Amino acid sequence: MVREKVSLTRERETLLITLYGKALESRRPNSILADHFAEEAAARIDYDFSKLKVDGVMGVGFAARARTLDDWVRAFLADHPDAIVLDLGCGLDTRVFRIDPSPRVEWLDVDFPEVVELRRRIYPLRENYRLIATSVTEPDWLARVPRGRPAIVVAEGLTPYLAAKDGPLLLSRLVSHLSCGGEVICDLYSDLGLKLVRQNPAIRVTGAEVHWAVNDPHDLERAVPGLKLVEEASAYRPEHFSHMDWSNRWIALAWNIVPPLRKIGRLVRFRF
């Protein structure tokens, strides 16, 4: 097998953190995500993943977050079988392969050109699947996205890396362009959450910087006309606790029930 060399830095390099975490979690006998596509992709990359210091606990966290977002996408597609899926800042995530949508769904993965080029070398093409090579904050790429169908927008692990002014602007463009309506699902982090992200050893290795904190998801309703919060959830559902050791189960439980801790990082679903 030919292994692919990567030369990603800073924010772009963080995609290797989540890929490897999901690959590690997929090896567990009771895996939450069973992301064998991630495991195969990580094996194809010529990179010293050990320097990222990703452990099993981080892997479970990534898998739990991705599973909830996957479930929301599946539910949306069940109600809108001819929908558009926009996965923003997709990195090397394998959601399109995990969900395996029908050919009626048009799926678009969006990320920086060098990330898209790496995806092309690692992952196969699919029917009604496209890659858009751009920064998500550039305004012109949305012209390549159809408008006449309901859409679900996924942004996993993206929002902290956006500038505070760019996040609401991006959402406003999406809501304005996708005129048939749909949903936006993503993870959001509070100011305290960003402080913890900055202290994460894996993030520090890459030199990535995080900027945008959202302490109250309702702030986005006020900033983006037409956006309505319909659900928020912890990344860790009760059924995920059994995948952790006892100390981390208590931490996850506290994050679910203590209000200040619940705001550190949460998954949200908006409708527009």
C-alpha cells in the first residue's frame, strides 16, 4: 500500500487529530462509531500520529460527537430523501461513507484546497458527491450549491477556528442562499470551552488557534435572521458512559448536569 505524505500545519493539521481519534475508537469491541473508514484512511497516511498524544478518551469523545451529528443527518434525510448535505470544514471525516446516502441526495464536502486534494487521494468518488476546495468563509463558493432543495449543513469541529465576525456572517449567507430551508447542526464552545481547547496537548502540538466562543446558542438566533434553535445536546449521551473508565464517566456526568459545565461544549441543531 502506498502511503500518502501530508504537510498540513496549524488549523489544517487538526483534522488528523479527529481522524486518528475516530480510528482508535473504531478498534474497540463496543465501538460507538465503528468508523472503519477512518481506520483505513489513517493507515494510508505517512504521518507520526503519536506526536498528537491522542488517547482512547479523546477517541470516545470524537466518536460520541460524530455519532450524534450522524444521527441528526440520518433523521433529516429520512424526512427529506432528495436533500442537499453540506459538510463544512469536512477535513478527512468519513461521514458520507458512514451514512451512505441514496443517490437522490447531493452531498458536498467543503474544505481548503490542500485538504480536498488529500481527500481525493485517499477516498473514492461517489455518485452525487462533490468536493468544493475553498475556505468556508469565502463568499463565492455558495454559488456552486443548488438552491431548490432542502439542505442540512454540518459543521463538526469547525466553529472554534472561525473568527468571531465570520461565524454569524457564514450562517447568514447559508440561510439566505438555501431558500428551501433546512437545518444547521454543529458543535459550539463557551469561553471556558475555548480555554480548555487551547490547553489540549494535541491542539498545542499543531499550533492551531481558536477564536469564536458562543456562550448562548440563542445569540445566533438574534444575529442570524431566520435561524431557530430547536435542540441542544451534550456530546456524551448516557449510553456512551459505558465506553469510559469510571473517572471519565463522572466527568461526563458532571458535564451533562452542571449548568456551567454543560456550556463548555454542546451540540446544537438549528432550523431555518
